[in-house]
Amino acid sequence: MYTQGLDALGDESLLLPEEELAELEARFQAKIDADEKIEPKDWMPAAYRLTLIRQISQHAHSEIVGMLPEGNWISRAPTLKRKCILIAKVQDEGGHGAYLYSAAETLGISREQMVEQLLSGQAKYSSIFNYPTPSWADIGTIGWLVDGAAIMNQIPLCRCSYGPYARAMVRICKEESFHQRQGFELMMQLCKGSSDQKRMAQEALNRWWWPSLMMFGPSDANSRHTEQSMRWKIKRFTNDELRQKFVDATVPQAEFLGLTLPDDALSWNEQTEHYDFGSIDWDEFQRVLAGQGPCNQERIAARISAHENGAWVREAAMVHAAKQAQRAARE
Amino acid sequence: MSDDQQNWPLFEVFIRGRAGLEHKHVGSLHAADGQMALEHARDLYTRRMEGVSLWVVRSKDITASDPDDADALFEPAKDKIYRHPTFYEIPDEVKNL
């Protein structure tokens, strides 16, 4: 029922007389203003549809690519318990990608098209997954900071105006909490361990702190889509608001671990009752987004190889299903 | 093969949360056939004891109402308030009614 709109990518709206289109748009915005949800077959402006397709598919790609930096530690996890936890977490990320691709498909794009956009480099995914994971402490830091930042970002999305996206996010947020807590617990163990282990934890934190802050996207002054997305209630908070929330929540957690956040400018501001923090290297952010991060090529190469090596499985499954159906029809 | 034959079709997934509850729609997934859809649904939607029974159905086999018809379909019920028990005023002294 969800991809029946495949041929109706909002283009028909362009054929409507101007007054009629304006009336449809006004009714649509009134629904949003009244906090009603938009569902797949409801009328929506073409720009709303395209914004959601872009955002949800990027989100899905991020979950899928996000399996890679952690997946390469499954075979090297230090204990059986940690291996089980990591496998479960990586499986969750794959699941999140699948929920999100499904949600995007309700808007009239197929999963094949989205995968194609990822593999050809046409679609973006979160900059964070282009950083390497050289030590075991990186796995703890990813859970604690990267999943922590993701939760900050995702909780407001549970109230997003588009029903299928909001519902997928509810499911994802429930699972994400385990990801963050296992990461923090892993860090706690390292910080209680030998001096070498604690140093490992500190070095991982130094590597991931700034890229984690970049996850919230460009500062409000430079965010092209924020204003419209907020009017459509796709977005509920600005990038800078969420980033500040994340810093405020994370500083005491780092103190608890006895680790130092790598920012000399970080200090509590009595007036604002928030932490002030140093300026983000936006050039680095743009470079990583543009494909020049430490692992961009490696990540996409891994996805392409997985997709190509899986082709025979996809085909064989279809041939098998057709054969079974034929047999059943004969009987 | 045409694109349709090559790509795994879409299925809608329904889960019974526990015995005594109805199956509820939870999302969709791709699979080559019903059996595979069940296996994928198990991996994708019930990793944390979300249910005790699964239904999968080809998305294209669902006939859905059109949102544009919502008024015609559902509005008429609004002026039939006599279908609700609160429509009838019964004195307080009458019990068990």
C-alpha cells in the first residue's frame, strides 16, 4: 500500500491551477499547525515530499554505513559478552536502516533507487562514519558520544509531522538507548582499568569529541533547510540548540569518567546556565562531507562490494520463489 | 528480467504483541516470498520480544481507502449521535443502566 504512489511523486501538483494549489498548501499547513500527522497517501507539497525523502534516506544510509566502523571490531572484541553486545548493536543499526528505507519508500522512492544513490556517491550520509576506529576504546566512545548525539537528534523526530518517519523513530529511539549505555559502560570499565586502558579511553575521546559535535550539522546561521523544516514540523529544534543540549549533558558524564574533553574553551556560563565551548572546525566538516574524510572511500568501497557480492543471493531468492510458486500452482 | 522480477517485493508486517491482542501493523520489508518475509520480519521487528505471532502480506494485495474519500466515508457517522449511550438521558435514581 505504501509504494503505490510511485508514479505520483508530487508532479501532478504542477498541473494544478495556481489558486487550487495555494488552497491545498494552505490546508496542508493548517493540518501541520494543528499537530495532525501527514500519512503516505495524503496530499503534500512536492517540496515537503522531497525534503523528507532526502532526510530519511540520508538517515537510512547513515545507519547502514554506521555498521562498518563497528563491524570491523566484532572479531576483535575482548570478551564473549562484548562480542555479543557488539553483534546485537550492529544488527540494530542494520534494522534501523531497514525501518528508515521503508519509511522513505512510502514517499514514492524505491529502496533500489536509494541504494543506487548511496553507492554512486549522489546521496550523503552522516560525516561521523568517515572516521576510523583504531582502538577498542573507539567502540565505547561511539556508543557514548555518537549514539548519544544521535539520540538528542532523534527524540524530537518521534514527533515529526510525517507519520511513517515518526513511527520508525519511536522504534529506533527505544533501541538506541541500549547503544549509548553499553558504550558508556565500556568507557567506565576502561577508565577503572590500568593506566594504559585509561589513556586509550582519553585518546578515543580526543578523536571523537569534535566530529560528534559536527554531527548536529552546520550552525543555524548556515543551515539552509532549518527554517522551512521547522515550519513543516519535520524539525523541532535547530542544530545549535541540539548541539548545546548535547554538550550540557555530556560534560558531567566525562567528569564522572575522569576524562578531559579536548576543548580549552569549555567552561560553565553562570548567565546562560549552559556550557560555553570552542569553535568547530567547519572546514573539516565540509571536507568530510565532500568525500575527503579519512575513510570515505573505504566506506563506499565496502558498501559497493557488499552490494555486488550479494547480487547472486538476491537473484537466486527470486528464482527460488518463482519456482516454488509454479510448483504450488501445479499441485 | 524486468525490474519487477529482479527486486524483492514489498510486504507489510503485522505483529500480535501477546496472546489475547490483535495483530497490529508495524512496518514493511522486502523479501522474495512469504516465507522469507516471515524470517525477515522475525529478525527485523521482533528482536526484543515484541510479539508472539507474525502476519506478512504483499503490500500490493492491500486495498486501501483514499484519503480524499475520508469525508464521504467517515463523516456521516458524526450526525448519528444516537448511536452513543450518552445520547440518552436517564434519571440518576435508575441503577444498573
